[in-house]
Amino acid sequence: MSKKPQIYNEIWSMEIKEGMRRHTTERILLMVEEGILDKDTVIMACLKYMSEDEVADMANINEFLDNEEQDDE
């Protein structure tokens, strides 16, 4: 039996939380883990695709910025 990449645990948690499979998300994350896609390229693509409000919401939910940084904007 082959060992599943670490990313499977994170995907499994997302699927349980959201109640659905995330096929495209799973494929992209596995491609990053396998070195097929560069993680910095994927990050930039996501940030460019998302609206400023979506980026702010994501940053807030994941606690990337402290409250002072968010208030300055």
C-alpha cells in the first residue's frame, strides 16, 4: 500500500467540513506537493483571481493579518 501524501489529510478535513468532495482543489494541491506546479505560482494565481474583498476575508479567517494591519486599509 502506497503512503498518501500529507495533503490528503488536509483535503479530507475540508471535505468533512464542507460536506462535499473538492476534486479540482485536490488535484491542484497534489500537483503542488508532487512538484508539478510551483506553489508560488498557484498562490499568485489565486490572489489575482480573487476580489480584494475575498482576499481580505480569507486573510481575516486565517488570521494572516493582525487587527492593526486590517484597520490601516
